[in-house]
Amino acid sequence: MKKQWLFSGLLLSFLLFLSGCEPLTVFDPMGPQAALLKDVIWISIWTMLFVVVVVFIILIYILVKYRSTKTPSDYRPPIVKGNIWVEITTIGIPVLIIVFLSFVSVQSTYEAESVPKQFKDEEPMVIYAASSNWKWHFSYPEEDIETVNYLFLPTDRPVEFRLYSFDAISSFWIPQLAGQKYAMTGMITTLNLTATEEGEMQGRNANFSGEGFAEQTFNVSAVSQKEFDEWVKEVKNTAEPLDEKTFNKLLKPGHLGQKTFSSTHLDFSPPPEEHGEMSEEEMKKEMEQEQSDH
Amino acid sequence: MEFFKQFAVPNPTPTIYLSMVAIGLTLIAVLAGITYFKKWGYLWSEWLTTVDHKRIGIMYLISALLMLFRGGVDALMMRAQTSMPGNELLSAAEYNEIFTTHGVVMIFFMAMAFITALMNFVVPLQIGARDVAFPRLNALSFWLYFMGAMLFNLSFVIGGSPSSGWTSYFPLAGNELSPHIGTNYYMIALQIAGLGTLITGINFIVTIFKMRAPGMKLMKMPLFTWSALITNLLITFAFPVLTVALAMGTMDRLFGTHFFTMDNGGMAMLWANFFWVWGHPEVYILVLPAFGIYSEVISTFSKRNLYGYTSMVVSIVVISTLAFLVWVHHFFTMGQGALVNSIFSITTMAIAIPTGIKIFNWLFTMWKGKIQFTVPMLYSLGFIPIFTIGGVTGVMLGIASADYQYHNTMFLVAHFHLVIIPGVVFAMLAGMTYWWPKMFGFMLNERIGKWAFWNIAIGTCLAFFPMFISGLDGQARRMYTYSEVAGFGIWNLLSFFGALGLAMGFILIVFNVYYSARYASRDIGDDPWDARTLEWATRTPVPEYNFAVTPQVDSREPLWDSKYEGKTLFKEEIKDIHMPNNSGQPFIMTIFFFVAGFGLVFSMWPVVYVAAAGIAVLLFIRSFERDDGRHIHAEEVRETENNKRGDTR
Ligand code: HEM
Ligand SMILES: [Cu+2]
């Protein structure tokens, strides 16, 4: 069968490319979250490959054996009634596979959403990432600096991104560090990631958001804590502070290139309320605040 | 002058002007042609006013093929634009309009119409009925769909097309970020067509429950009818959600409400949820009829009974239930947390179990069979491996954590094309080729058909397999361009070649229709494939009353058993046959719908009021009209049957 060879050939070349010389972005992790997802993806590829191979073998076997040109002209196919063992196998094996993958999925989803084990006790660094058509505004509240369209991250330090959007739904994605998450108006979503290797990466908005979508990318530099601190110091010394008027100009739809400021927009344009879990302390604080407001 | 400005296309290019001229000229040529050949009367009495399910099916088929070409041209333009990094064939704005209309046209106006075409033509024949339960409503369904499709396509030359994707996520699609009228076309054209679909759903449920031939118990129905039943149940449960979502979106855009806006308490996530609560069942609405067709075709050309009939039926039912429980997998990345994602991840992957069972049952149907490689069978055999790959990648996407990396990338695009193309397009081409002789009285040429198949099958693989790789390499979907350093170039180029192969295949299909219409033999008998179910027990071409005498059924393969087991299908004498009358009302009413829709798109209220009044008047007239149908006398039936007697019965 020509066709079957063709399919197997394509499949094989597909696999060769996947495991090929220069790794694909998703298979070239620079941090534990992306490494975890890489493993999960490979587990699922191998499991699914097993399914595909079984189906292909049965298909080829049957097509070769029972084609009408191979069977005698007076051959009359029998009426075949179901066989309980055949049914049990064809239901049982898929069920087992799905149960297995369900475990993988649940376990890895919980893991991907939380701070990696080796950094559990460290206080994560908070960065606000806000998208506006068609750029990213990154605010470092602790350092009190803000960048547009590029990120500096210290390695071996967990980072908690708080994502929101000024307009269209966007999706914050640095494939070499972690999976993506939506940034939306009126609420905050959080994304945990950690860079463990130094280097340059690309990040982007993955969710279609209109005319300038294709170019809504940003640069990510993962650097050592020392270098990071130096960078912060330099920004503090050289960059202008960000005022409301400048920021409103930045929000206008368009592309900007990279920009740096020595203060954040969070003071005059606070982020939406957090919807995530609050610690008890925070809850208490909030309630007190509310009471004193009245 | 001010008034006319709103109808101008925002990004006019020579292509659009040329298309305007071409559309205008074609329209004039068609109208002049009909007048010259004096065909207005024929067109009106035989087609525009018909309530015959077979003719309605054929009109759906023609429309679906036209839309396939419209959507196909969109696809070629997209693949050409992305075939090279930094290409400047299309601007971002044009590209966005094109991928939006491609998705909408293909899903709503091609795939939906195609499955409705085959259900219309085949289901009444398969269950031994004279027509559907509500023939006039059926005509209304078709014309609503047709007018919706025409209204949507009009956006290309008048006013400009929507450009927020076929998913039309708010707030991007709202007035705040898309002030242009394009999205109004989306909201209103889909509302009109969707109404038609909903009516079809109800019509076919009643038809299948109430109008089966005596003896055809539910568990004796052919699988295509089973899949049609479940599909229409899905339609009836899912489409109201879309109706509501579109109505809310329309109000946001036209009347300033705040359902999905960014400010004033609007909730954009609500749109995403509504859309996919409808949208996931929708993909099964598309694929279940295909499963039915494959069951018929594989059994016919293996010369064997279908393996595992009961488990086939149970799987369809299970799939249709699960289809409502998985919608969140379209936005695992919206931040709802690990628990919610885990639950929906499990329900999603669970769908693979009944789907897998069906694949094995088709394989075992061929076991010990006598496999004939006809064109419909080739499509079915191509379906199994390609759909398996599409399906297992679906399971990969269903793993929530991994989906954070695949979501919104070309990997996802590869997945859904590799399920929808073999699952819908292959099936429809298989079904069309298979039932063609019943529809038109001649067979499509097998040689050209096989050429077309190979082009389409190889084209599909070449067009979509590379996307898995570029997706994993970080290429997001819906990007009109990318830079050379990104390294996606080669995969997109391959993909473009695949698209060309697909285009070649479709051109061959058109050529095949022309060639076969001209040269194929008309002397093919009633049952040219040696098939097993009731639709082949009618005359070719099928007389308007379908069966001179209602068949009596006592097995799953009544025709096969009457041919080879000596059972009699037709036991009664020919009697007078009661048939419904033609009516021009559905057609006229939907013209009012079209006008009202156009008025709504441009907020021209007087036009809307007048057209709405027209619809109301027609509804009123219909409510008080008495129409008891007509009878074809036994004499006349006998004469028709004798004239057609070529083979023995
Ligand atoms: C084995 C069963 C299947 C599974 C487990 C599955 C899983 C998924 C998942 C998880 C997604 C969302 C991915 C994302 O957005 O990141 C998806 C998208 C999609 N699937 Fe499937 N799928 C299956 C079968 C099908 C079938 C049979 C069809 C159509 C006939 C289909 C059509 C689609 C479409 C159209 C989309 C994406 C639409 C869009 O975002 O524009 N899938 N599928
Ligand atoms: Cu889905």
C-alpha cells in the first residue's frame, strides 16, 4: 500500500524533526516549569504514538489481506457477530491509556500552576505584566521600575507574574520558561515561573488581539542576581520616572520598541483587584480598610 | 453622499474592486441567462418554491460547494501570505479579515450546509418516508441559511468584513476595539443562518422519531440515521446558546448594552464561555454525521455487516453527552486554576474512548470482508489514519498543563484541521460520491475521483503536519507575518504546497462533475453499489414520492436481506399518495430576513421596521392558511413506476 508507506514516512520524518538537532522552542526549556511541560509532552507523544502504530498496523494488515482483488471471486463475507473479548480489549486499552494520562494531566497541572519545589520557601518576586494594544508594560513594584517590551529576570528566583490587560484579551507567553496565561481587563491572573539558566529568550502575546498582534513580542533576559541588581541600579540612575501623561500616551494603540522608566504606573493607575486566593492576613487588612473607609 | 460612505470597504484593494465588478457581471449574466432561456417559471416552480427534501438537499449541496470555494480561496491567500517570512502580499488588516471569513464560511456555511444537504437527501429515504415531518419548515430552514450566507458574503464588497476571528472574542469584537460594522455582519448573518439550523434540528428529530417505515425499530435504524438523530439533538440543545450569545453581542454593538464590554461591569469571559458551550458540541455536530457516512460506506464496500452496531450507537450517544461537558478546554489558560482545569481535562480525554471504539469497529467491519477501493471507500480509508492522528493530538491538547504550551499556536491549528478535514470534508466527499447516483441519475467518474482523492489526502498531510512542528517552535496562530530569524519559514512553505495540492483536488472534483455529467452512462439501475439500506430500494432518479409503496422492515439491512435472503420489502398495493404543496412563502419571507439583516448591520432603522413588518405579515398569513396538500393518484404512480422499470424488483 503506497498510502500507508506515505503516512508512516511522514510520521517518521515528523518524529525525526521533533528530536532533531536544533531543539524546538518548547523543547528547549530554561526553567523548571517549561522543563516539566516538555516531559509531559514527550510522555503524551510516546503514549499516543503507541495508539497510532496499533491502528496503522491493523489497518494495513486488513487492507492487504481482505482486498477484493486478493479474495476469490465467489467469496462471500460472513455475517460477523460481536465478540465479547474483542469488545473488552477495544474498550479496556483506551480506558487504561486515558486513566494514565489523566493522572499525568492532573498532577502536572497542579505542579505547573505552583512555585517549583526547589524554590518553595523563597518569597517570589512580583512583576506586573499589563498588555495594551500592542505592547507589554512590565512593572517591578519592589524595585519601583517599569519597562516596555522587555524583561530582566534574575535566575534561580521564583517570579510571580500578575497579568492584566488594558484592552483585548492577550496571552502572556514565554515558551522557554512556562506555558501561557491570559491577561484580561478588570482582573488579575497569576503565572509562576522561574528561570534557572541565563540567556536571551523571546516572549509574546499569543492570543489574537487585532491589527498589530503579530508584532506584540518582547525580549526576555535571564541574568544572575548580581547582574540583575546592577541593571536595577543603572535604571534607577539613568531612566526618567513615568508620569500619568506619558503613560497614557504609551497606552495608545501601536508599537513602541523598548522603553525604561524609574517608577511604575501602578501608583496612578492601580492594577485591577486581585481575584486569586488571599492570605488570612491580607483578608483581615482588607476588611479593616473597608471599615475605616465607612 | 454621506449616506453611501458607510457602504465603502475600509481597506479597498484592486482585488476587492475586481471582485465587485466580477460579482456584478456574474449576477447580470445569470439574470440575463435565465430570462433569455425563459427559465424563470422553471426556477420558481421547481426550486424556489419546492418543499421536496431531495431538492432542498441538492440546493444545500450546491451552496455548500460554492462556500467551499469561497473559503478555499481565503485559505490559499492566507497560506500564500505566510509561505515566506516578511511577505507583503496582504496587510495585517486584510489577513485578519480573511482568516475570520475563512473560519466562519467553512464552519457555518460550508460544513453545516454539507451535512444538512446529505441529511436532507438521505434520511427520509433511509427510513422509508415520503418527506420530512414539516416540509415547508424545511424549505424555510434552507432559505434562512442561504440568506444568512449571502448576507455574510456581501460584507466582502459592501461595508467590509469582520476581523476578530471566527471565535469573535469580546472585547476585541466589541465597539470599543472594533468600531467598524464588520462584526455586525457576523452577529446578524449567523443569527439568521442559525435560526434555520435550529429549525432543521427540530424537524429532523420529529421526522426520525415519527416517520420510520413500519418495523424499523430504533435499534434497526441505519447508522447514518442514528448519527443524524443525535446530531439534530445536539443542534437543538446547543444552538440556543449561540442564539443568546449572538443576541447579546448584537445588543452590545447596536444598542449600547454592556454584556461583554470592558467597562461598566461587562464580562468578556462570558462570551468565551457561551461561545464554547455551543462551540464544542458544534464540532461534534459536524463530525457525527461523518461517522454515520463512514459506517455506511465501509460496510457497503467491505460487503459485510457493520461490526458492533450496538457499541457504535452507544458511542455516539456517549460522545454527544460528553460534548457538553468539555468546553473549558478551549481556554485552560484563562486562569480558573488547577482544579477546574483538571476536571475538564479528564472529561475531554474521556471523549477519546468512545471515539477509539468507533475506529476499531470500522477496522473490524473490514475484517473478513471483500474490500473494494471505490472513491467513497478511499475517502473512508484515508479518514482512519489521518483522523487518528488528529484525534490523538486532541488528547495531547486535553492535558491541561501541556495545553499551556500548545494553546493559540499552529499546533492547535494542525489538530483541528486534521480532525475536521478527514472528519467532515472527506466524509462529505465520500457521501456525495456515494449518493450522487441517487441524486442525479449518473455516477461520478472513478478515475478522476481517485486523482482528486490523492491530491486531497496528500495535500492535507502536507498542509497540516508541518504546523505541529512550527507550533512547538513557538509560532502563534493568526499571525499575518513572522521574521526570518524565527525559523518557521520552511514549515509554512511546505504548508503552502499542501494547500495547492488541496486546491488541485477540488478543481479535479469540479472537473469530474462536468465530465461525468457529460459522458457518464445514465443506465445504472437502482442500486449501482450493491448496497444494504433502504435509500437504494427507490427508483433512480428518485420520484418525488420516494417509495410507491411504504417498505416493511424487519432487519438492520432491509435491502440486503431482500436481495440475498429472499425477504419482501414491498408488500402492499399501490394507493393514492398524499404530498405537500409547494410554497413561495419561505423564500419571500427570508428575503425580508435578508433585508432586515442588512438594515441592522448598518443601523438603518426604517428598513428594519419595514422588513420586520413583512415577516410578521407572512407569519400571520401562514397561521390562517389552510393547505391540506394534494394527492398523486394510484394510476399516475403506477405509470411512473412502469416507465422506470428497467431492472427487476
Ligand atoms: C479525540 C477527541 C478530541 C479531543 C480530546 C480534542 C481536544 C481539543 C482541545 C483540548 C482543544 C483546545 C485546544 C486549545 O485551544 O488550546 C481542541 C480544539 C479544537 N478542536 Fe478538538 N478534540 C477532539 C476532537 C475534535 C473533533 C472531532 C473536532 C472536529 C470535528 C475538533 C475540532 C476542534 C476545533 C475546531 C478546535 C479549535 C477551535 C479554535 O480554537 O479555533 N476536535 N480540541
Ligand atoms: Cu472542544
